[in-house]
Amino acid sequence: MIETVPKIAEIKTLKELSKVLIIPLLVTAYLSESDFSIFGFSVDIAASFGTQVFQFFLIFTLSVIAVGSCAWAIHEVLMYFHFMTHETGLKVLSVVAVSYGFLGLFGENIPLISELSHLWFYTALVCGFYFLARASDVEQMFL
């Protein structure tokens, strides 16, 4: 029974790992859901191999820039939100994100989410740990 309870060190590791994984997971989830396209631009299967490689790297690079920029802007808004809610906002969002991740992974029969890729739900779990990590970072700044 005691082996199933997560250790505090494992949770700290997940929080730190989430800081590294959040943007790549968001990019991957976006690209998988959009069938590897951005702004209506996708890889042309009929094109030559060189053109396909160029299109692949262009779409990938634009996706990283677009999703990364959106994530950075959202991060700044969330930091302000956390500060304005007296250091509770990100903790509440963490519970919401982790709950959504579990709901998506274990609630296959629920309409609206049954059609989404499971990668979104793993990303939601990582977002939950990311929110906890950011909340800890904000709290450390004011100690």
C-alpha cells in the first residue's frame, strides 16, 4: 500500500520536469490535432522530397514559434492572475488541469472529449504540474 503513494521527491521531480516538457508537449499536441498544419499550410505529399522536407521544417518551426509565443503570453497572464488571487490561482488551475487530464484519460465515453487525442490529456497533466511549479517559484520570490 505504501508503495502506491507518490513520494515527495517524485512530485518535486515532476514539477521540475514539467517546466521543460510544457512547450514541446503543447507543440506536439497542436501539430497532432491539426494534422501537421499551421495557418492552413501543410506538407504537400505530391511535392518533391526536398520540398516536403522544407515544408516540414517550416511548419514545425512556425508551430514552435506560434505556440511558444502564445504560451509565453499566457504564462505572463497566469503569473499576474496568481499574484492577484493571493497565491491561490495557479494552485486552483493545477487541480483543474490535473482533473481534466484524468477525466480525458479515464472517461472515454464522455461527449466532446472522446474525439480529442489522448496527448491533450497528458499535456493537461503536465500543465497541472507546471502550474504548481510556477506557483512555488512565485512564492519563493517573495520569501
